[in-house]
Amino acid sequence: MRNDYKLAIKLRRRGMSYSKISQKLGIPKSTLHYWFRNLRWSLRIKKELARKMLFIAKRRLQLLNKAREEKWIKWHERCRKTAMKEFPHIKKNPLFLAGLMLYWGEGDSKIENSNVRLSNTNPEMIKIFSRFLRRICHIPRKKIKIHLFLYPDLKERVSKQFWSKISGIPKNQFVKTQFIRGKHPTRRLANGICTLQVGSRELKEKIFTWIKLYQRELLRV
């Protein structure tokens, strides 16, 4: 008949964890804890096992983060390569050039936030950029959002109707309107400020790549 206590002691002195000893001998971990709770050498083993587990966990996290970073770097590179392949076929399209120049001058320049966003008070600019998103970038209409900034004296319903007609974007895709707190009599905006927005890091990578490519085209002339 085996002596479980002596076998457990032997395995513990080898540096085995409670879980491994329990699995090997079929002894509950609560029993092992009771047997070893006042043994200083066992407590030292416990601390050493905890230190090793912490090291392993940190190393795994580092490897996971590195793999994730490499994955995103490759993904971004694929987006840029796709944009480079598309550029020769669309670079002479007037709508492409107009939309690209509008974004270059008026668009959100922070690539990290993944928002393709352009704000303006000029209806023609908004109309052109909306067409650029839908016809050149092939963004489904339902994925385009509109955000309005209005003075308090402007009627939200009227402004939404105006910008919906201009942009071709349904009113149910307008996000919450913000009102500008100001009373200057000469700085009134008849229809407020309209922001077109698409959440897409892929599209933003492509637009930034197109802008760089077109810069090179212009500098060659």
C-alpha cells in the first residue's frame, strides 16, 4: 500500500506544483495545501513556481503582442499595395482627383484614428466628396455618416433636409447634431457645418497612399 504523504513530499521537493501532484497521485489540492502549509521549503518552492509562471506569462504576452503588431504591419502594407495597383487606373478620373484634393486640403490628417472625415460649409464640396466615397472608393451609402454643427437659431430639421439632399445620405444616418454657442452677427452659417465620415482604416491607408503617389506625379511635371 503506497504512502501518499511521502510520495507527495518527494514530488514536492522536486519542485512540482500542487496541480501536477494532484493529477499524478489523485490527491485533492486542498489536502496537499494542508500537508505543506507550514513547511518553509514548500513555501520557497511555491514562490519560485509563481516567479516562473509570471516570467512565462510575460514572455507569452510579449510574443502575442509582437505577432499582433507584425500582423497589422502586413495588413497595412497590403492596403497600401492595393492602393498602388488601383492608382494608374483612376488617376485621370476627374472625380478621383477632385475628391483626393479635397481630402488633402480639408480631410482628417491623423491616420491613427481610422476615421475618413471631411468637414465643410460648402455644399458643392460635400456633394463631390460624397460621390468620391461612393463611386471611387465604393463605400456603401449606408456606411457613410453625417455630423452637423449648427448655430442655435438654425432649425435642425431644415438643415438635415438640406444636407441630406446635397450629399445623397439619408437622414437616419445623421448622428447627433452639435450646436455652436455663438452670437456674432456676421459669422452666421446658413446651413451649418457638415461633416462626412466613414470609419475605415483601410480606406484611410489607401487615401494617404494615393495622395503620396499624386504628389510624386505633380513633382515630375
